[in-house]
Amino acid sequence: MFTVIGERINTTLKKVQAAVAERDFEYIANDVKLQTEAGATYIDVNAGARIGHEEEDMKWLLEVVQGVTTLPLCLDSPDPKILEVAYGLVSNKPLVNSISLEKDRFDPMIKYLKGKECGVIALCMDDAGMPKTVEDIVARAKTLVKELEAIGFQREDIFIDPLIQPMSVDGNNGNVAMEAIKTIMTDLEGVHTTGGLSNISFGLPERRIVNRCFLAMMIANGFDSAIMDHLDKDIMALTTTADMIAGNDDFCMNFLKSVRAGKVVS
Ligand code: THG
């Protein structure tokens, strides 16, 4: 089954940032309820945008979010220290977002993750920066999986993020992402792949059309999770349907269940 990581509790979103600054419990609680009802697997929590306030904001958000949902959380920060504090405050096995091969991040994260009960998102980034080719992405994915397995992680707990880059920057970025996902899912059998879906449409108009189309095409290539705004109209129906057509839904059971529940409607 496809893993939906709901991205909306993120202080880069202006309304969320204002709600966090004002400690507006209602706004955050209401959004998390909507995300839960809409079928998230994880709720992403990112408190990174108010410089100098990340730790206190993250603690407050974790308390509010866990007060209204029993879903597990995706702890989203580039700072290993914040992830460590956050890990200590969650009640369900979280997804830690993220480790990468950048030295400043890799060394503390490997130490931190050893022996922890969690899933982990691994970014195909190293000190040379964003990956430029499919080969770059796949080589980094293989290194990350080897290192994570060496500290005891099972492949089912590893989510590889190829780092989706905008079409507005390079017309081949969609193909690079799809080819990378296909190769990773074949060569590293058992891992998951995920990533920020809306990165693809950055700089374009009608972003949601681009995001929806890209998601279907990525699922056809084996993508089995996304960090996304699943409250977007129709995107959950599309996800369930694409996942079925890609062969991930035995006897179409999940599709049929979703239709009966009124979640897939044409
Ligand atoms: N990979 C991993 N984690 C990630 C990302 C990724 N976490 C953060 C991000 N990318 C995914 N989360 C979001 C959350 C919100 C938005 C986009 C990605 C969003 N942005 C609007 C925009 O870009 O225009 C801002 C709108 C606003 O300011 O209100 O909605 O790639 N592992």
C-alpha cells in the first residue's frame, strides 16, 4: 500500500507559521484532523522556518498534533539535535526525516539512529550537492542503504528520497526522477522510495495538475510513498487508483474498499 506523508504542518506555509507564532491550537488541531480523515499514513511535522525557535516550536507542535491524532509522525528537520529531541517526545514509531551523505549530517545521524525504533528517510545528497544524474542518485542510495543496514536497519524501514527537482529548471528532471525510482526499486529490493512531490512543479502555473500527473507516472515506476498535500482534491483517488493499476493492490481490494467508503468518486 502507498504511504502518504501529509506535508501540511510545516512552518514554511504562511498560515502554519502564523498559527505556530501565536500558539493557535485550533488551527493546527483542525488541519491535523482533516489530514487524518483524508487518509494520511504519517503526518510530517516541520518547525524549521522560524529561525532560532525550531526546538520550542517543534515541541509545541508535537504536543498539539499528538493530542488530536494517533497517526505516527514524520519528524522533519535537517538538524540532528532537533530530531533527537523530537524522537524523545513521540508515542508511535516515527519516520525520521532525514539522513543524507553530507558529512555534517551523516556522522551525527548514524550515531543517533543506531538502535532506534524508527523508519528513516535517506536523501540522495552528499557534500557535492544535489545529484545531477540517475547514476549519481542510485550510487548514493546504495551507499545509504549499506550504511543503514550496517547499523541494523531493515530495508522496509528505509525510505530513499531521490531529491525531486523542478521541471522549470531542467526539462529532463521528471525523467531523471522516474528512472532513478525504477532502478532503486529493482536494485535495492525491499526499500521504499519517497520525496517532496510538489518540488516537480516549482516555478510553474497550475502546480496541482503537474503534481497529480507526476504522481501517477512515478507510481508506474515503483514510487511507493510521497510527501504531499493529500487534501488536494482528487489526489487520494488518483493515488489509490494508480497504486492498483501498478499491481500493488491484490484483487483490487483497497480500490473497492475506497470506492465503497466514498473516497474514490468520479
Ligand atoms: N524531501 C524530504 N522532506 C521534505 C521535502 C523533500 N520536507 C519538506 C518539503 N520537501 C515537503 N513539504 C512541503 C510542505 C509545503 C509545501 C511544499 C513542500 C508548500 N509550499 C508552497 C510553495 O512551494 O509554493 C508554499 C506556499 C505557502 O507559502 O503558503 O505548500 O523534498 N525528505
